[in-house]
Amino acid sequence: MARKKRLPWSLVLMLCVLASAQQNVLRIGGIFETFENEPVSVEELAFKFAVTSINRNRTLMPNTTLTYDIQRINMFDSFEASRRACDQLSLGVAAVFGPSHSSSVSAVQSICNALEVPHIQTRWKHPSLDNRDSFYVNLHPEYASISRAVLDIVHFYKWKSVTVVYEDATGLIRLQELIKAPSRYSIKIKIRQLPVGNRDARPLLKEMKKGKEFCVIFDCSYQTSAEVLKQLLSMGMMTEYYHFFFTTLDLYALDLEPYRYSGVNMTGFRLLNVDNPQVASVLAKWSMERVQGPPKLDTGIMEGIMTTEAALMYDAVFMVAAAAQRAAQITVSSLQCHRHKPWRFGSRFINTFKESQWNGLTGQIILNRTDGLRKDFDLDIISLKEDGMEKIGVWNSNTGLNLTDGKDKSGNVTESMANRTLIVTTILENPYVMYKKSDKPLYGNDRFEGYCLDLLKELSNILGFSYEVKLVSDGKYGAQNDKGEWNGMVRELIDNVADLAVAPLTITYVREKVIDFSKPFMTLGISILYHKPNGTNPGVFSFLNPLSPDIWMYVLLACLGVSCVLFVIARFTPYEWYNPHPCNPDSDVVENNFTLINSVWFGVGALMQQGSELMPKALSTRIVGGIWWFFTLIIISSYTANLAAFLTVERMDSPIDSADDLAKQTKIEYGAVRDGSTMTFFKKSKISTYEKMWAFMSSRKNTALVKNNREGIQRVLTTDYALLMESTSIEYISQRNCNLTQIGGLIDSKGYGVGTPI
């Protein structure tokens, strides 16, 4: 009897347990594409991971169990995607996730719109269909906003020339704001496409390197980005002169260890809010499951790192769960594609979903109620440092760019060059760079000395950098050939083989187009180096050299003139007449000694400082004679002094005195250093004299142009050759070799500067 009384209570207890065990079940569907090398996509793994996390933690859905149905399809098969979507809808699902390919997405989206079932995407898709009031939702940030973010980055770094490298045609759509920039801003945009179906981008990178394209934006997947980074390293483009920006949101997940110490500027976006402790906890659990799972293929992603696509899928599943919890009494039902009977809770559920706000792994998720797109979001600006990827700022779709790391690398030269080892290219040229003379073997920078080495040492002390000096490989300063290609030190700066060019490198207009220069550390000009003319042996009439022919003619005329005057005066004065027979005082015959011949003899004798037996007696003739004697005294004294100088000093007569003299003749050959600034000056000059000189030099390139200054100086000493070179070098050389001299003044005015890459 007692047993019969206890039986109802046991039955009641069992019914209560069964009632408590019964919970609501909400099914969601996932359609994921498979690849030959990846049978299970990362989106599918994240989908399952999110469902498992929700069911383990009952705080979000305490009375509901979330289940899923997964369908796998081949890529590019839209028919199969439609069939699998209909299969899922016939089972009854609250939402359909995926697929990701454009053609498959459109097919599934059309079916979901017809049956009023939410279709949720986590990859970017070009909105080719009208999403207004549809059941399509995409948690991926809208790319029109991301394009604005890229443009803000370009403005911040003040890039004037940008190269956009895209992987497929959708890249041009995603970056439309940047591509439109040239019409509104003074920015030059060069667009290039990565090879289709071929991951070898080195030919393209070689063209970019040759074209000096230092600011590059890559729009490609993270798999392609990983391959491009490896090829950039192999091409020698991972240097501080380049700035690479990747639009992929998974740059943070790539293995960037080989590039940390390269000095390259690498920037990108990150959507994951890793600073949130809750997000960090989820990422740690994901990493643990991924590490413990089967081996992964090498896609460039670091092991255990959650990609942005996986994080978006995780957030999407949680948003569906949150919306289902808010929309009470929603049940799924079997839907048939051929009946076109929509889900009766579809409109209410999609509206609840769009109104939901969720703080997930990718930050605050707010959807546009009209088109279901995510337009309000934050992007972390990340940059590669020696310690890895670091956050340097934030971009918000409403407030724009805010960089917390406001340092511009080009703004503070001292900081950017400190604690770095720079490659310095130079050229042997006395007295700027010379080999140091020593009894012991010297290595490294100790091998050289000179003005440029002293300058480089002082710069190193001020800016705090180390340096390694190396001679330019082809031994040339740098000039441009007819094809527009450069050589010498200029080429090494262009190719970033060297960081500085410290040498007697002339600042010219054409060089400043391809490299940068410091302020001139020395001002100079072009002049002519020529050997001193050889002295001539005295000739038979070299005694006439102290006085010019005009002076000799005037002296002769003066002598004849004085002789005539003396003759006439002697004829007029009675005191010059005398009796030739003094014994006969009554004689009427008188004579005069100053005949015309005797007067000339008197003048010549006085001129020769020898005198004569004729002596003037009258006062008038004595006055004339005295004046002549005084004149001859001055003339003879001057002649004697000049004659002594002419006999002790060789007379140097140079055949040329200026560049005009060189241009007017062809006997003396002249030229300059091949591929130097002096040669370029004459080559580009529009002045007729210099054009004529360049025509002469270009017609005799094999003989007129020399390899370097040392060869030119040797030719000046041994042959009849004039070298056109810098005045400072001529001054240095002529002080050390007395057989050389500078001819004429400066042809132009210029300066030496320190060359750096642009």
C-alpha cells in the first residue's frame, strides 16, 4: 500500500527532470567552399568554434541549444551552392552563413531573399545587387570606407607619387577613392597588376625598382601578400627607402620575422581589437585548439593566429545568437525553394539582427539598417618595428585618422640616422679621397684619407651613425646615357646600393632629378689645366727685346732730330765757327765742326755712352747736347735694367689663354673626364662656344675624353693636351707640379654636395 502511494511522486519527479532537460534548439546553416589544398576552410573552423563556445557558456542562450548544418561546395559552382542552400532551408535554419565566392554568394542571396531568411557574409563582396530592404548582411567593413582610410594614410605621409598593385579587378573597386585622388589632389597614381595565375611577381617588382617606385600599396590576399614579401626580400627592396602598405586586414597574422630588422617601412590595418582582455582570451583558446589540431598548410599565417575572416565569422555567429535571444518565440520551419513560401519570422528576425549591437573580436559591430553593411568601425594602424607589429594609430569611419605614433621618419634626420651603419660610395680623387700610406696593411675605412673622409667623420660624430666606405664599382661619378640610364655613384644611390655619396660630386640639375643633395660644402667652377710653355733660346736680335719696336723707332727718330737741330744751331751761332789756320789771323776762311755727319755722330756717341771728339762751344749747342745726354741717360738705364731681367727669366708664351682660344683651334686636343659633370656641362650647354667645344670632344671620344683625372693629368704632362676640370682640383695639382698651370678664369660656377637617395 505504501508502495502505491510513492509511485505518483516518483512519476512526477521524472516528468520534472524530463521537462527541465528539454530545451529549445536553434539551427543555423553554413555553406563553405573547399579547396584542393584546404578541405576545411578557416571560416568553417571558426563557425564551429563559435557554436561550441556559445553552447559551453550558457550566459548568452541559457535555454537554447545552437546547432548547425554544414554544406561544402566546390569553388565557382553556383548551381551546387543553390542546391545546398535549398537543402539547408528544407531542414529549417534561422540564418545561412556563406559561401564566400562572388558568383555563389549571388545565387544563395537570391534564394534567401525570396524565402526571407537572413544571409550573412563575412567577406567583402561588391554590392552588385540592390541590398536595400533585403535579407543580406555583411559584417566585413565596407571597402569604400577602407579606401578613404588608405587615402588618409597617403595624405599623412605626404606621398606625392604612389604605386597601386592589385591582385584582381575587384581591387580597383575597393580602392576607388584613392584612384580618384589625382583629379582632386596633387598625387600621381601608377596602377599595376600582379601576374594572373602566377605567383612570381619578380618581373613586376624589378620594373618597380627600376622605376624608383618607393611608395607602394598592395591590394591582395594574405596568401599573396606572404609570397610578395618573400620576393621583395629577394629583390633587395626590403630597405628603409621603401614604404609598403597592405590593405589586407591580416597583415598582423603573417610571419614577418625575416623583415623585422630590414628597416623597411611596412604599414597596414588591423580589425581585431587585441587590446581587449576578453578578445585576448578568445584568441588564446582558438590558438590552443589550432595548435592541437592536425598539421596546417603553409599559407604564411603564423601558427595559432586567428585571421580576420575567422574573427568575423565568430562574431557573426554570436550576433545571430544574441538576436535570437532578443527575438523571443522564434521557431525555424522547413522551407521549400520551389514553393516560394517565406519564413514567417524572417522579417522580424532580420530587423532584430540589424538593430543588434555587439562588441566582438572585431570591435563594436553596428550595421546599417538599410543595406545591412558595416560602415561604422575602427581600424588599428599597425607598423613593422624591430619588436614586431606595433599599433601606431587608429582610423575611425567617422573621425578619420588619429596616429598616436606621430613621428615622421623623414622629419628628424638625426633620429633616423642614429645607430645605423651607412654604405658610403666614393671615388679616388686627390685630395678628396686617397689611399693612406702606411707600412702596415690597412683594412676597411682606415685605407682612405682626404678631405671627404674628414667631412664624413665629422658628419658621423654629429648624427651618430656608423659608415662603411667603398669605392664606386665602375670608377665614375655618374652621368646619363642616351637611353636615360645612369652610371657611377649616382646609379648606386638610385639603386640603393649606397646610402651616401661623399666625394667631389658636383650638384647639377639633371642629377637632382634622380638623387638628393646636401647644401654645397665647396664652391668651384670649370677651368683649363695645361702644361707651362717651354722657354725659348735667345735669338740674334734678342737684345732688342727689352724695348718695343715703337720705342726703338722713336729713339732713332729722336737721335736724327737732335742731330739736325744741333747742325742748324751750330750753323747760326758764330761761336761754333773757327779759323782753321790760327797762324794767319788775317785769313778770311772759317770752318764749323758740326757738319751734318758730325752732328749725327755726336748724337750716336752720346746714345752709346761713348762720347766723341766734338765738343760744343756755344751756349745754345751745349744746351741741346745736354738735353740729349740726359735723355740718353734715362733710356740706357731703363734698357740695361730690362735687359738684365730678360736675360735671367725665360719668356713664357702660352698658345691659349681662354676657352675661346681652345674652341678656335684644333691643334691642341682638349677634353674632360668621361661621364662626369664637366662633360655633362658641355654636352647640355646651349652657348655656341661650348657647343663647338662639345662637338670637338664628341668627335674624338676615344682620345679627347679620359677615364679619370689621373689619366687626364698624365696626358697633359706628356702630350699637347688640355684638360677641362674643376678649379679646386687644378689649384691642388698645380701647387704640387710646377709644370702644370691653370689657363684662364672659371667657365661656370657650381658646388660639391653629399649625395643621398630620394
